[in-house]
Amino acid sequence: MAFPETRLRRLRRTPVLRRMVRETRLAADDLIYPLFVCPGQGVARPVSSMPGVFQHSVDRLVEAAKEAFDDGIPAVLLFGIPERKDATGSAAWAEDGIVQRALAALKRSLPELVAIADVCFCEYTDHGHCGVLEGETVANDETVANLARQAVSLARAGADVVAPSDMMDGRVGAIRRALDEAGLADAAILSYAAKFASAFYGPFREAAESAPAFGDRRSYQMDPANGREALREVDLDVAEGADMLMVKPALPYLDVVRAVRRRYGHPLVAYQVSGEYAMIHAAAGNGWIDYQRVLMESLLAIRRAGADLIITYGARDAARLLHRGWTE
Ligand code: PB1
């Protein structure tokens, strides 16, 4: 039956009717909160390009994580700003490394909070690339060996999940084998399976002090033009033992989120990256859009595309809005 017997507006007539027939829902449980941990005591250094985002010392990071957990957010994703950097990023696997110290403190204070540790070297190397250099090229297999060391170190320090964001070939299988050999078979792997060489990472590189000293990351992060290749990347990470999968960035790559959702039943995470978050704030700061409505609509779109979980710097804002009954 067509119009006038069929009138789709009948089910949009009131807020309660709209709520009844809503197809996609967002909850604080769907959110993962990224945090940056730096040396010091009592430090909460704001990141200018990302309002509400800070470099926290371990003590202040635990406070921020507790507030997020109290808001109903189940997990944090940790990025470290180390005291020292070198050519291999060796501080990344130090037993007393900055993220290792943060993990131990979180597990003491908030044992139920899921602690996810990023596994990569761009914050730890003095050249800012995501691994060991041979000339101006990141050496894949040597970097993979170090990634396995870093993952074991982070799991030993308390990480429930390790998240390799480096985009080296073969790293998921190497990390899985290393964790199992170290007696850490319960540590899960959230693979940044389809991660693109995106222009949306700028503000993160300010926050993590991780911009490459030369060149770019196109020889290891994926070409934004390649949707089919993304599925090949995901196939490999699934075969190597990934427990959860990630697509990153999120909003500009919803086609990839949808394609991965259709192909695998694994928990699927989308990362609303720093540039996506900063853009919303910048436009809202100019009075051009409504920050809360655009943040919530973008998160809802990422969920509608098929993501189970969303990493977002807006997690605290979204959780509070949801707690206050935000529906549209
Ligand atoms: O929010 C963001 O922009 C995330 C950036 C991301 C963190 N995993 C990386 C992107 C980059 O700087 O190339 C860091 C790579 N290990």
C-alpha cells in the first residue's frame, strides 16, 4: 500500500513513538575513553586542539578514569608520553614504563575497569615513526619483534587488552604467540585492523607528541582509497588471532565499518579520531553547529554502520548526556 494509506510520519508524531521505533541505540557501555599519561605528579596539561583532553600524570589519570567509570564507561585506552625517547622506542617495553606504571595504578584503584593499552612506538621513538628504521623505512619484522615485547610488558603490568596500532604485517600473530608463551593467554588483542593513513590524526600527534620527524606513515598505514584491501587486512588479523577488530578513523570510513560488520561476528570497534573530535569542537566554537547534538549524531551514525564500540574523546560528554536521558 502506498500513500495515502501508508504514512510513515504516523510513527514520528511524538517523542515516545519515535523512541519506540528507534532502530539504533547508544549507551555509555558502548564507549571507550582514550587517555594520555605523562611523567610527573598532579599534572593535567590541556591539549589545545582537543578541548577536554589532557596529558595526565598517573595520579590524575586514575582520577579521570574513575570519573569515567562512574559515568558508566567500561574501558579506557592508554597512550604514553615517556620520559625518554630513542631510535627503537625501548621505553615502550620498560618494566617501569609510563604506561606500565599507569596500568598498575589503575588495577590497584579500579580493578573492574577494562584497561586497554595501545601498542606502538611513535610516542617512544626520537624520529616519531611507528617502529625501527632501516634508512628511512620502518623495518617490519624487527619492529614486530619489539611490538611483541611491548605487548607482553603491558599485559604483565595489568593490561586486559593490548591494541597494536602500528600497522606492521604479521604483528597480531607475533603478539598472540608471545603473550601465550609468557603465560598471558587471557590478555586479549584489539587489532587496529583497518587503519588508514589519515589526515585526521593531527591533534593526536600534538597530544601524544608523536608526529613523524620526516616523511609520513603511508608506507605502513593504509591508503584511504582502498576499501577492499581493508577487508584483506581484517582477514589476516582474524586468522592471526585478533579478539576484537577496529576500523580507524570512523565517520569518513563508515563503508568499511559496514563491510567488516557484514563479514565478521567479532566485537567491532570504530575510533572517532582526534581530527573528527576537534572538528566538531571547532565548528561549535564558531557557533556554526551544536556540539552535543553533532557529537551524539556522529556516534549514533558510527553505531548504525555496525560498530559495537566507539573510541571517542567525547566519551565523558556522551555518557553524561545519555545518563541525563539524551535520546535525540
Ligand atoms: O585520535 C587519533 O588521531 C589517533 C591517532 C592514532 C592513535 N592510535 C595514531 C595515528 C597516527 O598518529 O598516525 C597513532 C599511531 N600509532
